[in-house]
Amino acid sequence: MMKHRSVAAGLHTRVFRPVVGIVAILTGVLPAWGGDVQFTERIISNTGGGVSVFAIDMDGDGDTDVLSASQFDDRIAWYENNGGSPATFTERVISTTVATAVSVFAADLDGDGDIDVLSASYDDNKIAWHENDGGSPPTFTERVISTTADQARSVFAADLDGDGNIDILSASQIDDKIAWYESDGGSPPTFTERVISTSAAKAWSVFATDVDGDGDIDVLSASDTDNKIAWYENVPGKTGPPTFTERVISTSAMRGISVFAKDIDGDGDTDVLSASFDDNKIAWYESDGGSPPAFIERVISTQAIGAASVFAADVNGDGYTDILSASENDYKIAWYKSDGGSPPTFTEQVISTSALFALSVFAIDLDGDGDIDVLSASTRGGNQIVWYENTTCGDGLVEGSEQCDDGMTTNDNEWRRLLGIMCRGKRVFLHRYTEHLLLGL
């Protein structure tokens, strides 16, 4: 009896995922499966010394393109997604007049329906935006926002004052400054600098989201010399622009150089993430949901040697938010699998240890196949912008560049026969094939 149940259970496991995959193809619904994730490394660019990477649909054609800031050739570039399986990319230069480019971001800054680009460059103290002309492919006109962000390190965009226009944020090192630049909503917009803080010692990273759940956008920073992760509460002005109240999250992020925010534990409030260089630490700070919230530090890893960048996304499609990191001194891109607990704990999964001096990580579905891919920027030696294609086996489908799935391979005769049946559109054969699997395996 026990033996019968065991065999039946094994049979169910072998049949269930392929059948669900079949149904997914026929209905257009792709199932999500958890578990370990496999990645295939693909180089987008190997010139310039990549420091920052970002991804968005730049040309409005429905697929996701890639942007980079590279320090050695003073370049902001975007890489047009050509589609295909796997996707390939064509480099298009946006600017080479940004001295030591270190950060890139993108948003529709002028409200004309296309995506503009932001840059922060270190040696010319410049925050700039590059206006998209809407062409096919687009070209860009540089418009300087500021040249007083002393050793600019990071740039971000969000509507901070709630007026419907996108404002800009920056972090700069020598002046310890977190600033925002208020958009006037013009065509093109101009920006007025407003200082949030000059006490973020060697400010390195800036981010913006609604931290306290009150409906307006707050600001976060990571700063190097004071080991500080902080958020700045947006206090809306009655007659003028908002002001910001600093609230310290941690002073134990030793050389904090990256900050990110997302609901990590699925409780509906915003948690905070950091990467800190000297203690090799990736940490998250659990919000208690208070008003204002307080945060409990929870360490994810102290093995990201020279931790430089942190990001969050559901990498394995199990419904839980996972963490990603880039670390400079061990050349590592990693993700940390959430167990979905309360609070969650995380298990490191290494994507690559060949991203020489990795400085930036980003995650998005880059090839439009329904799963999360990963991007990295690395400088010195590698000088690479790389994407790691999610080629996971286990969702019941042999697709894209996958070579296997749930024990089947692209050379499996029965699997190929089934794909042929479906391609001919004879769905009536589906139940017969399923019956064959059930009776014949």
C-alpha cells in the first residue's frame, strides 16, 4: 500500500508540471514555479568601465532596453533590445560629455510620453537630464540641472511635491549633500535646487518612495563616512514646497553606499535595504508600520565582499521578495532567496563570480518571457554591462535558451512530439497525450 502511494506520488510529480505547462501554452498563462534559478551570462558591452545600470523601454516598442553610466569613457549609453531568443542589444550613445559618469536613471521628465535619461557625473559635479526627441530610434539633448553637486554620486527621479511633475534627486560626496530639484513643469522643464540634508557624510546613494505610507514620497540615503542609512520624512508645505525631517535608520552600515526600499516581508509597509562596503554587509531594515515607522536591522549576508549595490525583486516567481547584490572585491552577483517567513530569512544563491569589480545590480524581465533576469555593471578589468538570462528548468516548459525542464530536454522525442501537436493546433490530442503519460510512464 505504501509502495503504491509512493509510486503514484512520483508519477504525479512527473506528469503535473508538463500538463500545467501544456495548459499554459494553450491558454497563454505562464505558471510560476519557485526553487533554484539558473542563469546564462550574456555580455551587452565590455567597454568604458560600467558603474551603473538601469532598464526600461526607451524607444516605446514594447521591449525592455538597458542603460549604463561608464566612468572611463565619460559615457551615458542605452542598448536597444533587438528581441530574439536570447535578446541581443545595439549600443546607442546618449552622451560623452559627462566627466566620470557614475549613475543613470530614466523617467518621463517633461511629460511628453517618452522616456528621458538622467545622469550624475563625478568629476564635473553635474546632474543632467537628456531629453528624448521621440525618434525611432530616439536621440537626446543634454540639459544641465546642476553643476554644484560636489562629486555627484547618485541620481533618482520622483514626484516629491505631488504636483504631477517629476522632480530629481541627487547625492554628492564632498558637500555631504542630499538634494532635490523641483520641476516647474515647463516644456522643457527647468529645475530649482532644494537641499534636503548636508549631514550625509560622503553621501553615496539616494532613493525615493513612500516610506511611512502617508501618500507622499519620502527620500532615503546611504552615506559612507558616517556609516548611515537614513530616511527623510516628507512634510508637505502649506504654501510652498515640502520640507524633510531626517530620521536615522542605522549608523552601523560600515561605509554605506547603496540604499533601496520595498515591502520585503509582505506586510504592506515599506522596508529598507542597504549594501555597505567595509563590513561586506547586505541588510534589510524591517518597518514596524508605525507613524513614523521604526526599523529593525536584519542581516542578510556579510559575505558580499566589498558590497556595492542592492536591489529587490521576486527572482524565482514564488510570490516572495528576494534580494540581489553586487560586490566589488569578490566579483560577485548574487541573489538571496526568501523563505517567505515572518520575518523572512534568506539563502544566498550565486549568479556569477566573474563580474570584475561589480558595482551595480538590477533585475527585470529583460527578454519578455515572464521571468526575472538580472543585469550588472562592473568596472576595471571587465568593464562590462552583462545580463544574466533566467534559463530556469522546472516550470514545465522548454522555452527560449533552456536545455531542459523537469527532467525533459529539448531533444526528448515525446516532448518534441507534443510541441508539434500543439503547433498544429490540434488541442483534441491533449487529453490523449496526457492519458499516454499517465498509463505509459
